[in-house]
Amino acid sequence: MTDWSSWKAKESATLCFVRDGERVLMIRKKRGLGAGKFNGVGGRLEPGESPLTGILREAHEELAIALIDPVKRGELHFQFLDGYGLFCSVFVASRFHGRPVETEEAAPV
């Protein structure tokens, strides 16, 4: 069992659910952790990058959109059986510039 009081993540990441009324913009990941699965926009942070800067970068890289109003709504702690731990900042946004397009990283759904 994981001792969460002393848990340390090996990496940090972001995740954003982009809402449009009752609809949510999702992605089908094409590579990396979760490849082939559906998820919100996001990914690992680069060294020294803040979660907000990271989610803005990831939205641009994955779908070629610019998030306008991402708001942090929570945090997730993932502990994998192989010892890898990932800390994730979760955002929600309802506005963005651009039209989501498929990239080498993801396909919009």
C-alpha cells in the first residue's frame, strides 16, 4: 500500500477538460503514456514549467488551439506498479481560439 504522506512524484503533468456546454473536447492520444486511449488535453511538464504554462503549451501542441480561460480545479496522484509516480494538475476551460486539428500527438474527439 502506498504511504501518501511521504509520496513523491517522479514527474508532473497537466490535464484539461475543455467544455462547450454539455460537450467536452477530448483527444485520442497517439503516443506516450495512454497512447490509443481517450483523455483530456495535457501532458508532462517541462523542467521549470508551471502547470498553467504547461497546459497552454500542451493544448497548442496536441490540437493547435489556444486556451483562453483554464482554471485549476484539482490534483491527481498516480502511482504505478512499476514505481513510477505522476502528479497531475487538472484544469477546466470553456473558451479557446482556433479550430482543433489532428496533430502527430493527438486527434480531437
